[in-house]
Amino acid sequence: MKTLVAQSWEHLQEVLFDGSWNPAIARYRSPYVFRGLPDSRFDLKTSLARLGGNYAQLERHLLRNFQKYGHDSFDTNRSIWHWLTLAQHHGLPTRLLDWTYSPMVAMHFATADIGLSNEDAVIWKVNYHDSFKQLPVDMARQLERTGGNVFTVELLTQLVGELEVFDQLGQSDFFLFFEPPSLDGRIINQHALFSVASNAELALQDLIDQTQTDSQQVIIPASLKWEIRDKLDQSNITERVLFPGLEGLSQWLKRHYSPRNGVSE
């Protein structure tokens, strides 16, 4: 995987938006999705994997109990893909990873934790058009028929109803991207989508390398973080917008009025 280091705010824009031009339609339509992390030592590990221990075997128990005890809040007739989306959205450890179509949103998540302002950040950039090539043949054909490049919950539900079946679809390991339903303003404003691998124990970073999917690691040096953070705030890329409601508002205000290096506003 190619690694690039941002030299400035301007260079970061150039790197993240590079490859956006589509000559077939003469428009700037990027084939990349992004994931920002506040520490470059963080890898593409799912919340499920971060549980440690026998986490792959715990997956079905987590989901079963989420469905069991969450039935008063959600429609129990929904597919496993809808339940996975709900679970991820509400903080349950799952095999999903959050991504965004927006480079600016990825920059937000790379710089929002000012407690890590002295650490280099990273933005993962993956070509979701290119990831098409490593899908099982039948899934790739079905996706191609829709004219899209990522799956929807509805299409996944039509193709496979259980995770155990999903894990056995390919002759080799694979991953895919899918768009969640617009459950609330958070998903909408974050321009969000998820990745999912064909085995709870698979590391997406390894799969990307194995399948030679077009991708980059963009390192944001700690020395650039405050400039990027302040310019994102001026651009209204903040918790108040990305997490609509009082919690997001409070997070934004707390960070906005926190001093830098002991200097109060």
C-alpha cells in the first residue's frame, strides 16, 4: 500500500482529491472512499476485533442478544444487514468499518481528538470501484446489473440472508462496501458507508493488500493538525453538523473552547 505524507493543508487537499477526474463523463467524481483516524498507529481493525479473545465466535451472540433485547426499538423483521447497520450505528462491536465518501469528513475524524494532537494522524483512501474486481463472480454480476459500485442493504438482502452463508460465498476471502439506510442525520451528514469482510477474523488492511486494491495511506503530521482542525471548523465540518443533536453540539463546544498548549481563547 502506498504511503504519502501531507506537507501542507494545500497538499493534503491535492492528495485526497487526486484521481477524482472522470474523463468518461467529464466530471470530478472520485472513485475513492476515506477513513480518518487520529493516530497513524491505528490500523483498520474492527470494533469486534478490538474486543480481543475469542471475538469471532462471540459475533453471533452479540447480534442475537442485540436483536433479542432491542426488539422494542426496531423492526425485528429486518434482514441481518439492517441489524448489523443498526448495531454498528449504536455502538455494538461488529465486523463493519465506517467509511465516508467525503475527504473533509475523514479529515474531521483524523483531527477531532485534540487529546491526540501530538500524534500523527492517518486517512485511509480506498478505490471502491477497483474493489469490484475481488468480489465473488455472482455478486459482481448482480452489482453490475444495478449500475452501481457499492451494495445497498436491499441488494445484499436479496443475495444472501445470513452471515454464515455470506462467509462461504467466495473461493477466496473478499470484502465489499455497502451503503446503510438513512437512519438519521448522522449517517446522512457524514456521507457514510460501511465495509464488511467475508470473515470476522479477516483484517481489511491485509485483504486490501492481498487483492491489490488501489489504496493509499495519507499521513497527517501532528504539526499540521491544528491548522487543519481550525480550517475545518471554519468550513462548518464539526461535531455539531456530523452528530446532530445536543451531544454533538456539546462535543463541538468543548473542543472549540479547549486551549491549545495552555493558551485560552
